[in-house]
Amino acid sequence: MFTKPDRPAGRGQAVQWSPVKQRAAALTIPVYQPASFKTADAEGMLRAANLDALIVAAYGLILPAGALTVPRLGCINIHASLLPRWRGAAPIHRALLTGDTTTGITIMRMAAGLDTGPMLAVRALTIGDRETAGSLHDRLARLGGELIVETLDAMAAGSVHETPQPSAGVTYADKINKSEAVIDWTEDAPRILRRVRAFNPWPIAETRLDGAQLRIWEAELPLQSEAATDDGSAPGSVLRATDAGVDVACGRGVLRILRLQLAGRKPLAAREFIRAQCLAGARLTSP
């Protein structure tokens, strides 16, 4: 089992094992953690393992061309998009940010380019209306696990078919920057909602309330009959705060916040939050 080196995590920045390493240890599977595969030692580890196939999922390290040819059946990647859409580091987040309604898993043979190799299997799924990056990740992980087993069985039987990726429809899923999670209330409400969903559970969409960080964990677009009237209030203005949620004016439309968190506090449902924090006349702003 190969995984990235241990690194600091959490508020105390203590060095922690990744979930992959924890699971491998529980199953008494040997774990190797090279900082890079561009060294003779790392490639030697691969060769010594005498692999039939190397399965890669969200690894985060680039495998050089020399490493790709070491396993007998090659290196196979489980990628969380319908290639060639969303090649790159953050396909789940980008699909949600863009408002895609469908995504899926592509099993591909790894090549020298960024997610450019031929496809061995593809399976699609529908993105739910209330999907977050966390929930979509978990559904794709289960789907990827099922599909890689089927694909490996087909490879062993010699019945797998490789299909080159289409040249049309290529998009790139750049790595997420925490600054992208900052809400711009001049945007329209559906776009802000996509940001809330895409950045849950990390880095969490955020705004400012009286200068303090306020994280938005969950939101929705209220039905027109339920929403507070947007009477031309400045974007970010709190229009109404009730047990149903906190309605905020956007550049176009209204966003209803359902779950939110002040810095240093725990996330709260809107009905609990407004019992401890007065939002009457408040305006949410960017840093």
C-alpha cells in the first residue's frame, strides 16, 4: 500500500496518519510513504512489490513515466468524473460549482498527461439537488470501489476494452483555493448556493457578521411563497430570521441559510443560532 507521507492536521497540527494508512494498519498491510516517485528508491519499492496492477485513487503525487510501466497490467486510476470533463485535482467540487447534474466514475489507464489515458470503464450517476461535496464524494467512492473490482476481473479475463478519450469536451478541475469559499453576496442566489454545497465539508463557504467569520454549512433557495420579500435591499442584508432559516438578499434572489457557525463555536441550525444571536438589521459582508 502506497500513501502520502504523514503530515500535521487539526487545530493542534499534530502529525496524523491518513485514513488510508489507518485502514492498512488495521488489516496488517505494509505501508510505504515515499515523498516522490521520481527517485530510484521509490521506483525500486514498486519493482520489489512485483505488482500485477497499481490502482491509484486521489493519490496526490505524480507518477513518472518510468513508474507507469512497472506493474504487469499497468497503472489504473479511479477518477471521479466522466472524462474528459473535469480532468485534474478537484472534479467533485468543480462539478458542483458549475451546476452539473450528472457525474460519475471513469476507470482509466494512466498515461504521461494529466488524466489523459484511455478509458477502461465508465459509470454515471445523478447529482442530487441537495448534494454536497462530502455526500457526492461518498457516493462516488462506493461506485468507484464497485467499478474497479469489475474492471480488474475483466482485465484478468482479457475482456476489457480500452477507449480513447474524446478530444471534445475537455475541462480542467483546478485545485481548490480557500479564497474561493468566500461568499460574494452580489452574485445570484443559485450561484452562492452552489458554492455552499461545493465547499462542504471543506473549506466551508464563509462570510462576515460584524467583522467576525461566519461559516455557512447548509442553505437552500426558499420557495417564492416562503421567502422574505427582496425589496431592493443591499446584497448581504438579512431580510428575515426565523426558525425556517435566515433569508439573505443576494445580487439576484434570496438565499436561505439553514446551518451556520461563528468562529470558535460549533455549527448550529438557524433556529438555534438566532436564539443566541440577534440578526435583525444585520448585513453579511465579504472580508
